[in-house]
Amino acid sequence: MTGKQRREQLLDVGRRVFAERGLDGVSIEEIAAQAGVSKPVVYEHFGGKEGLYAVVVDREVERFLQMATDLLQGEDTMAKFEVAAVGLLRYIEDNSDGFRILVRDSHPASGSGTFGSLISDMAGQVEYILADVLKTRGYDPKLAPMYAQMLVGMVTFAGQWWLDARKPAIEDMAAHLVNLAWNGMSSLDPKPRISDEAKRLLRDKPSA
């Protein structure tokens, strides 16, 4: 192999084994053995296991963000978001190793690490769309960042669940996601408040 070909082979091997067991669960010896090379070859290309992992993660981040950017282009219609939901699920299905690496890197609710940063980046792209949607419906567009986090988080967690369940079918799953998000947005209360009944229950609930 040429140096470039060997590097790509090591990246493919790393992508697969890191998706299965994460950075800490894989040894440099295993990576070298699966690639059919000696350990010094891995060190030569990446400086070690951590360097290989960093390049694998960076590639997945770039692929994921490019996919999300492409899906969010165009007119803001229900059909657009249906297509985007299908596209996201197909990405997860076709790049399951890469998606598992991103998810494994940090819990999506943590707000830190690679995946937490990815969700924040995606939410940032959705914000400007939601600001217009909220404004046209008479709601405060300043709430767009909060709703963007809610929607992106919902879709991301649903995608993680679907990756293991693999049902319903992609288009059915996308339809249900958009049904909840789109119809929920169309019926928003402009000034939601906790109900009086909930306030009463909270008052009566004994403290821990």
C-alpha cells in the first residue's frame, strides 16, 4: 500500500473498533493486528491510538454537519422537514459506526464533548428557521434558541433509539417525528404557564 492507502485503512479499522468499544476499550495492538501491520506503523501515521481516534472523530463531525447543513437548505415547509428527517435517519443507518462514535464520545444531554458540541451547532442552524416560524405565528422569536435545543434534542435521542430498534421503517419514523414537531409548533400556546392544578400539587408535595 502507499502511505495514503495505509492511512485510510487504519482509519477504517479504527472507525469500526472504536464504534464497538470506544477509545478505552481498544488497544493499539488490536488496531495494528486488524490492519495487518506492526504497532510502529500506527504510531508513524497517527502518533498513537488517541491520534487515530481524534482524526476519526473529526471526520465524523465534518460529515454529520455537512449532512445537516444540506438537509436544512431551502424553503421551510413540512415536506422539507419530512425529507430532512428521512435524510437524518438514512445517515444514521448508512453510517452507524460513525454515529455510534459520536454518541459514545459524550452523552448528548451533557452539553460538552464532541456530540454535545454537534447538537449545539445543529441547534444554531435551526434557530434562524424557528425564529421566523415563531414570529409568523405571533410568538416571541427570542425563544427560538430554546425551541431549537428542544427539537434537535428530540430528533437526536429518537435517532439513537431507532439505531438499535430499527423499526418502524425510516419513512414511518420520520413521519412520526415531524408529526410531533410540526403539529406541536403549529399549536403553541404563546404564553405557556404551569397550570393552577400543577402548582397545587407542587405545593402539597412533601420535600425530599
